[in-house]
Amino acid sequence: LLGFNPQYFLLTGLPGLEALYPWFIFPFCSIYLVALLGNSLVLAVIRKNTTLHQPMYLFLAMLAFAELGVSASTLPTVLGIFLFGANEICFEACLVQMFSIHSFSIMESGVLLAMSVDHFVAIYNPLRYTAILTRPRIAATGAALGLKSVMLMFPLPFLLKRLHLPFCGHNVLSHSYCLHPNLIHLPCGDISVNNIYGLFIVTSTFGLDSLLIVVSYGLILHTVLSITTGEGRRKALNTCGSHICAVLAYYVPMIGLSMVHRFGLHMSPLVHAMMANAYLFFPPVINPIVYSIKTKEIHHGIVRMFSQKRARL
């Protein structure tokens, strides 16, 4: 194939359903409204209530921040496609979006791991819980997670810039936003460095984080089984319920998308697009709902916030 130098890439919404895009405007707008408003409410409640300035809720605030970042990163192109039919994105903007999406996703995975360690410490050594997880340590953890995600992603735009000229065959991306696995298949040049570094990022973040989360829950289960009373076991396990939902909401769509990319090459492009959307949209939507319902402190804080605003009116 002859190489060419595209100034713009073409993003793909839902292949084969272009005529039905007007019907998807309300669902996608609702998804973003729930994700942005829900995570913003969680952040506002934790910030406003000093009683929630505890390790568990501070980590939850980090999770909400990361999910806000993911949602805000995809919003311009996704709603641009369905609202205005604007499916073009320049190469530089595509790199910025790719960097933002992957950085916040890596941070989200790291926060889920930190939350699992938080639950283990709370169950294993409740008397020294606040002494072990102090605010400076939590702040340092958050800063380290943010710095790690940025530093890991920092080389990727430059590696793609190196491959920018020329591209082969077409400039059509298979999603409504720019992702690294999608971009590296377009250049004509040697992409082995990009593939190796991309694999390193996946294994050192998502792979390692998920493994350590499993180890943390193994230790939690071992600790819970050593509790003599049934009531104590129930209370200990109840503290992990919302986090387990968050982990499943994050990793199940990711595994599904990986399986589709690996074994579903014969599947319709629509399946690939739907799985990619589920991977990025499901966690930011479901997590604030789960934590608002299952965590009574967050639930009461949201109710109190709206009650106060209504009283002022």
C-alpha cells in the first residue's frame, strides 16, 4: 500500500447504525450526565464533609476524579459524532485525547488497587487503621499514582509522532475516540517499539494491579475467616461490597474488550465499538450510583446537600 500523510483521522461511532444516530443522542447525553454529575457529587460531598476525610473516602474521591477525567476526555468526540456528525480529528488532538484517556485509566486502576489495600488494613488491623493510613501517606499515594500514569504515557505520543509519516491505506479509526492500540496499526513503519512499550504498560499497570487486587482479597478472605463471630464476618465483608462492584465494573468490560480484539476479528465492527464504549462508559456511570446507594455516608451527604439547597430556595 502507498503511504500518505493525513492531517485528520476519521472516528467511527456505531458502524452500520448511522441512520439511527438521532435516537442515540439522548442515551449518550444521559450517560455523560450521570457520569459527570454523579462523580462530581461524590467529590463535592467528600470535600464538604470533614467527617469523610478518612482513608476510604479520600481514595473514593481519587477514583471519582479519575473517572471524571476519562469521561471528560471522550465527551468532545463522542457527542460531536452523534450530535453534529463531526467525525474528524486532527493528529495532534488525537494524541492529546489518547494520552488523557490512557493516563486517567491507568490512574483509575491504581486507585482500585489502593482501595483494596485500604480495605485489607481496615479489616486486618482496625485499631491502627488511621495510624497506618495517615493523610500524608494517602496524599503521597495519590500523587504517586498520578505521576506514574503521566510518566508511563509520556513516551507514547512521541513514539507515534515518529511513525506519523507515512500512514498506509486509510485513516479511519474504529472507535469514537483515539486509543493507542487503534493508532499503531495505521503507520507503514516498524511498530515493534510501540507494541513492546504498549505491552509493558499493560502488564505493569492493569496486569500487575489486577493481580495485587486478587492477592489483597485473598488476604482479606483469610482474615475474615479468622473472625470468630458471624456478625463480625458479615460486617467485614460488607465493607468490601462497593469496591468489589467497582473492580468488576472496571475489569470485566476490559477483559471483554481484550477478548473481542484477540479472538473476535471475524465479528462485526459494531461489536468492537460497543465493547469499547462499555469499557470506557460503564465504570464512570455505575460507580457513583453504587457508592451513593451502598455507602450510607455518601448517600446521607448527597441528601443533606440537596436538602440544604432546597431550604435556601
